[in-house]
Amino acid sequence: TYYSWENPCPPGYYNPNADSTSSAACVQCTGGKYCQGYGNSAATLDCTPGHYCEIGSEHVIPVKDAQGGQCTIKQICPGNTNAPQDCPRGYFCNEEGMSAVTNAYKLLPGFYQINTDGLSTGTPKGLANGDECPLGHWCAGADNAPVACVAPKYLPSRGQEQISKCRDCPYGYYCG
């Protein structure tokens, strides 16, 4: 080799060491980061929020391929992530490329989440991972499970959001 620039590490790789003598010194870029261009001595920067960068990514906004991609509905990708994450429990992610959730994306009162799979709506009805609050229960929304009315109270309709909706058991009946 005559010049230092003759054998740069390729895009998606970097070499953190000086005085290297072979291409084996080139290391794949760390997941969650990208290594753009040739001759990197470190990962360039964190992956763009809303996207994920797999090991060896060379683009700040990876296209959906072996190097990463944009988060899909029901997922979030904070910056510096190497794989999509399910939308957090109690929230819904209804847009592609989401990097975080705020209170605006909380599951609405009267509904609940059944498991930890991401939701795409704040009002899930009859879904495998969310539903309307069942009869006899109320649901505060977010990450709250259905709560039964305490006997001798009852709730005759689905989707109720407050304990104050529980009614007194009428004369001639029993509720429990």
C-alpha cells in the first residue's frame, strides 16, 4: 500500500484502530447506528427515529431491506434501535414511522388491551389483542384491565369507563 486512503473500509463498516494491515480490521456497523460512506473510524450516527438500522447499515434512513427499514403500524422505533419494538402496552400506534408515543396515543376509556401485541387503534373491538370493556365491568383505558362492579352493583352495557356507571341492584333481584 502506498497511500492511507487506498483501502478504506466499505459503507456499513468502520475501523476504530490505526495501523491496521488487512480488511479483517473493518467491523460491521453496530445495530441502531449507520456507517455511511467509505473509511469510517466509528459509526456515523444513530439511526433516524421512526426507523431501525440492523448490523451493517449504511444509510441514515434505511429502506426496507437487509439493513433495516421504517417501523410499521403497531410498532415504534426510537432512534438508535436495531429492530422495531411493539407499541407499548396501553397505547396504540396507528402510523408508520412512529418513534415514540404520547398521552394522545393512550388506549381510550371503555377499552382494554388483552396482551402485549401492539395496537393500531385506541378503540379496539373484538380484536385478538384488545376489546371493548365487557358487561359488568368498567375500563379506565391505557394499561388498565377491566374492573368488575362490586356486589351488589351491576353494569348492563359494554364499554363503560367509570366506576360511577355501576348501578345498584334493583329490588327483587340479586347481583353478585
